[in-house]
Amino acid sequence: MLNLVLFGPPGAGKGTQSEKLIQKYNLVHLSTGDLLRSQIAAGTELGMRAKQLMDQGLLVPDEVVIGMIDYKLRENQEAAGFIFDGFPRTVPQAQALDQLLAQYNTQITTMIALVVDDAELIRRLLKRGETSGRPDDRDETTARRRVSVYNSETAPVADYYNQQQKYIAVDGIGEIGEIFELICQNIETAVTKTA
Ligand code: B4P
């Protein structure tokens, strides 16, 4: 199985690149951001609780997102592999993901981390906010808080995968197609190494 973690700060291009990767490698896309937004759109209690945190640029509790991923893995047991987009975002989430995958006798193949500087991230988020209607993209204070939450709570997840020799950094600034090619080259190198 090919199981990818696509990692990076908010606005790094995880969602953008995931769309291309799922087509090329026939993977099931698990985006916790998308899953949470569909709960909000459906007006569920979980969605309403998540919305309050997301609108402020904060993370939702670990147990909520881990529960959603657990459910999706059980639902997709025949998949050729998964792309985890925006998950894990904390070290406890990364530990939980390893345990969940072990239940299916599989593991993360590699983590691809998109590297983009803070100024470019804020620019992209505010630009998306002009058209997306996403409350967490609309104002600069919230965008900056998301980047700061990433630096304090999410960045340590990179060390977690680095210790497992699964961390690969890719420059996330440039043309979307060129970044995609770089990601694919790195995935293929990682797959060859683990084969
Ligand atoms: P997410 O939905 O995961 O979203 P994201 O971090 O905003 O964006 P992404 O990196 O996917 O950016 P995109 O490709 O769209 O999270 C939203 C919120 O949900 C979080 O803040 C949190 O509250 C909650 N949440 C989600 N998962 C959670 C978890 N596991 N634990 C706790 N809470 C969780 O790109 C952004 C923009 O840049 C787009 O407009 C795109 O067109 C543009 N872009 C992309 N690549 C570009 C490039 N190369 N050049 C120029 N622009 C580019």
C-alpha cells in the first residue's frame, strides 16, 4: 500500500497537490479539513463545535479528528492506499495514525512536507479568502494565528517522521505542476527504498 502524509502549514498547497496525487496514484483522499467542513455544512453537533475553533484559526481536539480518520479507514479497507492531507497535525495524532494503520498491517510510506515561507502563506490564504467564503481565510489576524498554531503545535510532527526516516521536504513555492513533479519524484524514490 502507498500511504502518504502530505504535510505543511496552512496554505502550503496540500489540498491543491492532493487533488493531483489521488488521480496519479489512485489513492483515497482523507482531508480532515474537508471532513470537518462537511460536518459543518451538514449542521451536525460535531460540526458546530469544530466551527467555533476553526473560525478562530485553532485546531479541533485530537480525539475528534482521530475518530473521523478511524471511521474512514474502516470504510475504505479495499483502497490501494491513502493520502492524509492536513492530518496528523499534532504528535498525538501521528502516534494514533501509526496505531490505526498497524491494525491493517500497513504503515506510512513517506511524509512529503511542503515548505513555504510565512509571508507567502498569508498572501495565499487572504487571496483564497476573497473567493472561498471560508471564515478562517478572511482576515489577516486569523490567517496569522493559523500559521502560528502550525509553528507551535504542528511543526513537531515533522520531527516525528524524521525520526522514522520518512520525512522529505519539497519546496512549495513555484508553479503548481513543477511542485507536483518534484513530489512524484520523491514519492518514487521513497517507494523504491522501501520495496
Ligand atoms: P485545512 O482544510 O487542512 O486547510 P489549509 O491548511 O488551509 O490548506 P492547504 O495547505 O490544503 O492549502 P491549499 O492547497 O488549499 O485546515 C482548515 C482548518 O481545519 C484548520 O485550521 C483546523 O482548524 C482544522 N483542522 C483540519 N485538520 C485538522 C487536524 N488534523 N487537527 C485539528 N484541526 C484540524 O492552498 C491554499 C491556497 O494557495 C489556494 O488558494 C491555492 O490555490 C493556493 N496555492 C496552492 N499552491 C500554490 C502555488 N504553488 N502557488 C501559488 N498559490 C498556490
